[in-house]
Amino acid sequence: MELKIFITFLLLLLLFLFSIFLLFGGKKYPDRLPPGSLGLPVIGQSLDLLKALKADKVDKWFQEGITKHGPIWKASLFGYPTVVLHGPTANKFIYTCDGNILTNSQPPSISRIMGSNNLFELAGHDHKRVRAAVALFLKLEVLKQYVMKVDEEIQHHLQMHWHGNHEIQVQPLIKTLTFNVICSLLFGIERGPRRDKLLPHFQDMIEGILAIPINLPFTQFNRGILARKNLVPMLIDLIREKREALEEQKQHANPHKDLITSLLSIRNDDGSTTMSDEEIIDNIILVMIAGYDTTSILLTFLVRLLANNESVYSTIVREQEEIAKSKAPGEALTWEDLTKMKYTWRVASEMLRINSPVILSFRRATQDIEYGGFIIPKGWQVVLSSSMTHMNNDIFENPTMFDPTRFEKHSPQPPPFSFVPFGGGPRMCPGIELAKMETLVMMHRLVTQFTWELIKKDESFKRNPMPEFDQGLFVRITPIKSNIYVI
Ligand code: HEM
């Protein structure tokens, strides 16, 4: 115990000295640094930003900085001297800058839980290689064949957790749903004890990633590290089984059976696997974390919207009823059906504009970089508020108004890098098609099987950094009797 306290103290001291060292790095260009104040080393303005996140007022926090210092300014955030950016030009710069000059910067505490080989940590050639392997399974042509599987998971979820209940907490339930979809589709783990054993470990890991990184017994961070330790042997077993299945089936094997099988099937010219087992493990964990909270938040916001906005609700119901009419009761949805849900996806896009799940991106300069007439010194962090463009009146007229017609085919397109809920460039989210598929299928099943109302009309949420509703979004649900069938 004493040793752990000593190590934590030592780490904080090292971080303090490191940030002082970086500050001196910045002194090389005293006249070329952006305006602003670095405040106290290590702490700087971190607490202010965390407070703004909790109140969902990050835009306001950025706006205050811009009013005070101009469009590019410096601050000290999470232990690093930082240059703070926003706007379409900044989005383009961050998303398309050479990954060897501006790397992804996750705090070391995060890679302790997520592993050092995950895509967020990789740069240059390694990022390209691993990303190509992961994206191969997540691309539309492959995912198209799995609409039925996603639909089956969703229908089972509704049967188990929604039907038979009068009141439910939407957000935690939908998180379990996105976990189950990823387990089935990406890991090939079907319902049963194995999946049930994984869920608490994943939840502990996610809480550990979001926690203050103090590794003492009973801290959330410590639980996250332990969860990874428990999870890795389970994933090793899973990989071994899938490898054996692949070898047994040889030419009859379907390399796109699930993401893990797909990663094991990709070979170099000499027959060796493209990815090591360590890389596969770290990226399975990443995909689960990246796909779990994000899609579930979008769906939770949509459930809230439909309870509050009669006009959007009735237009979605009309679109979905039309599709339902063409199918037998209980018949699975197909890719064709999803292509008809155009209005529903426009509503989801407008929701992503107004309430982007990911609002900040973090990078680190690996060399002195010139940007906007200033120098970003080597080692400094760059923080981008990418979604600020979504609320820019010059780009989206009347930006606080919820208006899905903005995304109609004939409406003027927003300029490049100004609508970026999925990021952009070589690190753009590879999970878009899966997120879209889950959202459309779930909306179809929800509006054709239930009506609902919010129990607490003004239930608020805080960002942690992902939006979390205070009571998980409590709703009262009523099944639509004519559409009840057991799958
Ligand atoms: C509504 C749902 C989603 C949203 C809004 C979202 C958003 C994002 C954003 C903004 C990034 C880029 C971050 C940056 O550049 O700093 C990203 C990256 C990523 N996302 Fe998503 N995501 C969603 C769903 C998913 C799903 C379902 C998966 C997986 C199945 C996924 C996997 C990933 C991965 C692996 C990366 C890292 C890519 C790389 O670094 O090359 N995401 N996502």
C-alpha cells in the first residue's frame, strides 16, 4: 500500500517536472506562442474544462477563451501545455495532418487499460496496417449481410428488457444492447454465460479509463486495470478457438464470420498473419469501447427527442410503418429496408450535429509545428473542439433549431470539415456503418412496437466526457398491442 502511494506521488512529481520541461521548450519561441495563460503546471485550467464538461457547456468554455485570446490560444490541460483550436480549418488541420507530426495523445493511464497496440496509440505505417485490417470487416459490403443478426439481437433485447415493463432507464439498457451487438457481430460470442462474464469486466475497464488515474486498491482506475488483467486471458482463449476453427475449416471457412476471424485471416505475402495476437487483443478492446458508449448515446438522445417532438415522431413512424407493412410479422429487416429509412437517418444526423457524442479530440506535436501564424512547440498537446462548427451560425443557419431537412439531398451541403461527428481523414471513425445499422434497426423496432413518454421531462445530463443522463433517462412505455409477437 505504502509502495503504491509512493509510486503515485513519484508519477505526479514526474508529470510536474515534465510539464515544466515542456514549458521551457515553449520558451524557444516566446513571441510566436499563441496568446493565453498556462496557469499552474499540471493543474492549469483542467478543472475549469472538467466543470464545463459536466455542465455540457464546453462550447461556452471555448467561446470564453476565444473572446479573451482570439481563435488560437494556449492553456494548460491535464498536465500538458496545450494549444486550443476550433473551426473548419482547425478540424481539417487536425484530421489530415501527418500522423508522424501530430500523433494521437492518450494519457498513459488510458493505454494501461486499453493496451499500447490499439489504433488510438499507433501512428504512421502501423496505424495504416492495423486500421486497414479492422476496417475490412466494418465496411458496408461486409456488414450488409449482418442486418438480420443485428435485428435479431435488438428484438431479443426488447423482448427481455422492454416488453413486460412499464418504466425503464433507457441509457443503461441501450448500453447493454450495443455491448451485445458488438459481442455477437464483432467477437462471434453468442448469448450465454461467456458473454455475461465479459460485460462487468468491460464496464469496469470503461469506468477505469474515465477515472482519475490513481492506482490504489478500491479506486476505479485500479478496478479498470484489474478488469483488463481478467479479460485478457478470456480473449486469448477466444482467439485460440477462432484460429483452430479457421484451420479446421480451411477453404470452407468464412473469413468474415466476425471481426476476430477476419483479423486472423488477413495474411502477408509470406503467409504470416498481419496482426499479432497482442494487437488483436488491444484492438478488440478498443472497438468495444469506441462502439459501446457512442451509439448508445445517439439512440438515447433519439428516444428523448421522439418523446418531445411530435412532428419528427410522426414522420418517423410513417416511414417505419410503411416498411413494416411490406413485411410479415416478425420477419427480419434487410439491407434493402434500411436504405428506405432516409428520414430516420436525417433525424439521427441532426441529432449528431446538435449532441455529438465525441466533442473533443486530443493530439500531441512530435516536432515544432507552425499553424495559423503561431508555433505549437514539440511535446505540446493540441485540443480540438471539433463540434463547435456544428453550432456556427455561418455554417448551420439557426443552429440551435432541430431541423433534419438540413440533411436533405437538395439542401446546401456544409463546407468540408464542418460536420464532423465521426471525425475525418485517416482516423475517421471506421464504425460509421455499424452505428448507422444499429440506429436504424433499433428505431424501426422501437417505434413500431412501443409508444413512450419521459417520466422526468427535464432530466438533464452531464458529460463524463460522454453524456450521462442523471437517472439514465427514465421513460414510461406502452407496447403497441397489434405489433406484439414473440421471436
Ligand atoms: C454514433 C456512433 C459513433 C460516433 C459518433 C463515433 C465517433 C468517432 C470519432 C469522432 C472518432 C475519431 C476520433 C479522433 O479523431 O480523435 C472515432 C474513431 C473511432 N471509432 Fe467511432 N464513433 C461511433 C461508433 C463507432 C463504432 C460502432 C465503432 C466500432 C465498431 C467505432 C470504432 C472506432 C474506432 C476503432 C476509432 C479509431 C479509428 C482510428 O484511430 O483510426 N466507432 N469515432
